[in-house]
Amino acid sequence: MPTADLRTLSVAGFTRHRVLVLAVVLAVTWLAFAFVRQVGDVTAASGRAGALAAANRQLVSDIAALDGELRLIQRQEFIVQQARAYRLGAAREVPFSLQKPVPSLAPDAPGTAGVRIGAVSERRSPLDSWLTLLFGPAT
């Protein structure tokens, strides 16, 4: 009686060929996920590098502005002006200061740009101003 070769029998439907195909599919899937992860890491690193480059440009701009301010405050004219705030000006100068809660000038105060010599003041309601702006002056 011929005996059956056990190597040719599949175990629960898995043959050598199917196990090999499954192993190859798993390896390819693992490599694909690793590649996608690497691409994601590179994209994130590129974004961080761009953000750092923008931050560096901002810092260079800030440093340039601070250097300009440093040159300004080291000028003798600025030092003399700031000394006047502490009453350290020349002997013939009369120190003065404004009170802290100084109100702003009224729009029709003498000497303001709103009042010109010989100008006729025309008072209009806000609605008239809007209508003139939208539709032009009334004829």
C-alpha cells in the first residue's frame, strides 16, 4: 500500500507557497509603513526647519532694530534730552512738565488744524456725512 507523503499535505490550508506569499506580503507591508513613517518624519523636520529659518530672520530683524536704537540712545543729543527730564538741563532753561491726565484739545480749539483762518465751519449730522460719501454732494 502506498504511503502518503506528509510534506505534500497542507496544515489547515497553508501550503509552503501560501506561507511564503504571506511572509512576503507582511514584509512589503512593514517596509511600506516604515517608508511612510520616514516620509512623515522628513516632512515634519522640513516644517520645523522652515519655522526656525523664519524665526532666525525675525531675530536678525530684531537685532538690527535694537542696534539702531542703541546707536540712537548713545548720541549726545538723546542723552541731553533725557537729562532734562531729571532737571539736569542748562542753567538758563526753565524746566516744565505737563500734568499726567492732560485732556486732548477740542476739535475747534484755536490753533488746531481743524480750524483754519477764514474757514467756514459746517456742522452736518453723521447721516448726512454718510449719504454724501455714498451718493456724492447734494446739488
